[in-house]
Amino acid sequence: MSISDRVINIIAEQAVLEPSDVTPDSTLEDLGIDSLGLVESIFAIEEEFDITVPFNANEPTASDFDISNVAAIIAGIEKLVSEKV
């Protein structure tokens, strides 16, 4: 399973949606994910990929990690995974 599919599955699970309902253009707000859901998604992603996401839940706009939409999140995770090796 690709990184993209794995991230979409995690986000879909948090949003209580089918993965097919999550598109790259979806924002977390579109999917009904609030700040707590976002934090839970980040934790799940960190665990799934054994990475640390540079995200501060208290200051999401101050983070270097782009959470503007699903595609941005996937791109960020792919970058972190590639840097891990």
C-alpha cells in the first residue's frame, strides 16, 4: 500500500468516512475533522510511519507542516519518510 493510501486510510478513519470519500483536494474541515481529530490523525500517522511530524497543535499556523488539504499532508509525510532513511 502506498504512503498516499495509508495516509488517506488514517484520515478517513478519523473522519469516520470511507477512504473513497477522501480526495487530495479535501481539507480537514471539509471532512469534519476538528483540532482534536487532527492531533489524533498526526499521532496515528507518526505511529504508522515511525516518524515525527513537525506540528504544534497549539500553534498550527506556526508549524512547518502544511495541513491545508489532504494532498499537502501526503506530500509532507512522503518528504518525512524519505528523509528518515
